[in-house]
Amino acid sequence: MYRVLIADDEAYVAALVRGSVDWAALGLEVVGEAATGEETYEKILSLGADIVITDIRMPGLSGLELMERVRLERLRVEFIVLSGYNRFDYAQAAVRYDAVSYVTKPLDEQELERALRSAVARIQSSQAVQAASEQATSQLRELRASFLRRLLEEGSGDGAYTTLEQVNQRFGCRFRDGSFAVCITHCDQPPGAALLDRLAEAAEGLLSGFAYDCQHLTEERRLVLVINGPFVPPERYVELARDLLLRQIALCRPVGIRLTMGLGAVENSWLLLHRAYGTARQALRRRILQGPGRLYPWRGAEALAQNPHIRLPLQRELHLTAQLETFAADQVAETLEELVSQLLQITDDAGALFALLEQLVDVYRQTIQRMGVAAQVGLESREQYLEKLERCDSLPELRRTLRALLAEPLAAYRRNQAGQEGGISAQMKAYVAQHYRENLRLLDIADQLYRNPSYIGTVFKKETGVGFNEYLAAYRIQMAKGQLLEAGQTIAGVADAVGFCDVRHFSKTFKRLVGMTPAAYRKRSAR
């Protein structure tokens, strides 16, 4: 219901107004009365009145002066003016202040009701316009954020917009030809949306006298600023970023949140914003080794590829791959820790560290995909792994996160499969019983069971006490015993029937497991 305030210095008039209308039927509620203009103004604020029925002449602040103050302060209130004076200049003034109606005394109840209905219609129309405007603004904000995010992360933005003019017109930006930079403020704990908004406001306030435009994107713990300004030396952007960090630190200090800022390379085109964003992220990585609470400006590309110590040696890569393939989670964790420690003994450069981490992530993803257990271990994209590592705030946290990402899923998989080991062995034996005549390999069974060959081989031996190949050979020899007793069967034919491609290998295996050759077994059994 909409809230109505009655203002008249004559109490009987206020009572007459109150009793002249079925307020509830109009969707209205009388929330109070006032006898002076000042009192009316105070109650508009305190009671949140939507409609004010006011006398035009009251002690102190008149009805017209009240309307003027409310309009100057842009308060959303609809006025219905009551007056015992049928004067054109009063009515004209009421119109000037956008009153709904000018109702003369003595009060006409029907006229007042019509005025109230008009006031309600105005309010509803205004609310509809406001809602549409807010929705349009929100949609534009979402479109702009989506465009900027694509522009920063992918470098393309949207192929339909190829000039700054098109971008400005479509997304409500104010970009101009000049320098473009990206500045990332990173919080060591989630700050909440309200605090991120205050950090953005501080940035816009500081940069308002310098930048042509300053757009921002918010993430869980980060504020990303896209700054467009005049062509100035990069040092000027470093100065602005340092001043901004100090302001933002002051805002976060009361809630105990520490801030770190990364400033990317200053580019001369909006089409290079993805490069500015990438270098800002790389600059921010330095806090992991050098500590938070500082500005880290981009200091130029380093020739990481020329440093042989940054490349993961092939021998170590193969060693790590073997550990991954056998789900040796503890050994994987030890290897990861060892590789990171060895690198940090050579250099304390965050770029070198992340060059190694990228290689480790690649080895892990390639191995897991090859093993066919990506879904079981929750394999993520390369960028997702690197982003989680990049969000760490210290070296110990990075070590823990690396272990959690690349070692702990293997341990969880082993635990999950532990209860199914007996089932795996039974399935393997059943498969052997059906396919022992074929050129059967452990890899074939692994494909059928959607398991890693090394893993099911380990499980089978643990469960049965013998390796898979030994079990397969023994099963084939057991089947051969019966066939050797059948008339008309040659030893070569029996060997082929039970899966041996070479009769000499069959005879050698038969003698090893049975203690005599196939021919001797046939002769003895015939007796």
C-alpha cells in the first residue's frame, strides 16, 4: 500500500480529509498528520510518505515552499494541494511544482478521490519507468562486464565491435585513443561485494582527473581495473597505482584484509588489453615469494626459456609419469615438493616457478587423460589448475595447493577403488575364462573395465597372490590338460586352441607349471 501524509494547520480539516475516503479500497494508508510545513517535511523523511495532501498556507514553511524543497532534493513524493483560495497564481505555482491536483475547499470528496487515483497512477507509472531503467542499466552492465572479460581473457572481445566508437556506443564506455593498462587488486581473504564496490569507487575517484575511462570487474577476491588514459610514461601509471593501493589499504585495514596489487604492461591499443591483463596477473604472482601488501608492477619479460633449469628434465618427467600411472600419491607428492624446492634453490623468480608449475600440470593432465580416469579424479582444464595455484598467497599455501590438485585426487581414487578390488579380480578372471584363446593382454582387460592397466595389475596380484600374466598362463595350461586327453588332437593344435602362438613356448610353459612336457603328460594320463 502507498503511504499518505495529511498536512493542514486546521485539525478539523485534517480529520475531514481522513474520513472522506475509503483508503484501503484505493490501496492507500494514512500514516500521519502534520500541522506545519517543517513538521510535514520531517515526517516525509521519517515516515516515507508517497503522497502528501497539503494545505497551501501553513505556519512557517508554506505548502508551496515545502513542494519546492522536496523537488530540489529530488524526493519521490506526489502532492495534492488543498486551498481555500481559488487563485490562479496558487494553482499555477502548484502546477510548476508538478502537483497532481489543486483541490479547493470546501472539500469535494469525489474530486479528492479522483486526485488520489491520479497520484497512484503517477506513482505506478514512475515505478514502471524506474524498473525498466534499472533493468536496462543492469543488462548494460552485465553486457559490458561480459565483453570486457572476454577482451581480457581471450583477446578478442567480440568480433562485431572493431572500433572504440562501436565499443563505446554498444557498452556505454568512454574509451579514447591513448594508453591502456590493467591493475589487479588482490585480497588475502574474501572481502564481500560491498567492500569491493568501495575499492572500485576509490579507484574511480582517484583516477577521475586523469583517466578517460576506468571500468572494473569484480571477482571473489579481486578487483580488476581497466584504465584508459593519455599517452604518458609508464612510470605515471606506477605512481597512480601506488597511490590507489594506499587508499584501498586504508579501506581494508579496519576489517583485517591485506591487499596486494599487480600492474600490467601499459599498452597503446585497446586490442592489447589481454596482454596487459596477462602481465598484471604475472606481476601479481610475485607476492607468493616476496610477500603481500605491496604493488608489483610488470618489470618486463624475462628469457625464461633460455634457462635450462626451468625445463622439466625428461628423466624426471618419465619418473613422475610412472608414479601417476600407478596412483602412487605419496610418491607424487614427494616428487612435486622436490622439484619445487630444487627450482627455488636456483632462482626466486615467480615467473620461473610458474613455468615449472605449468609443465607439471601438463604432465599430470596428459597422463590422466591417457589413463582414461579423467572423470574419476575430477580432471580440470589447464587454466583452472593454474588459476588455483595463482590464487595462493604464500609459498606454503602454494605447496599445499599443488599437492591437493595433483596428488590427493590419486589417493582418493585408490581409496575409492580399494573396496572394489575383489570385484576387479573377479571381473578379470571372468574375462580370462571367456577370452583366454585370444591374444589376450592386460591392456585389453583394462579397456573393458575402464581402468588403468598398471592399477588393475597391482590389484590383481594383491588379491590373488600371482601376477596377471602368470595367472593367464596357468589358466591356459589347465585348459590344455583336458584337450591333450582328447583323441586326434595334436600338441600344436592344443597350444593354438588355448592361446599359445608358439608350440615351443607352450611346451616350455607346460613343463614349468606341470613338471613334464605335454607329450609326457598325455602318455602318463593315457595309462
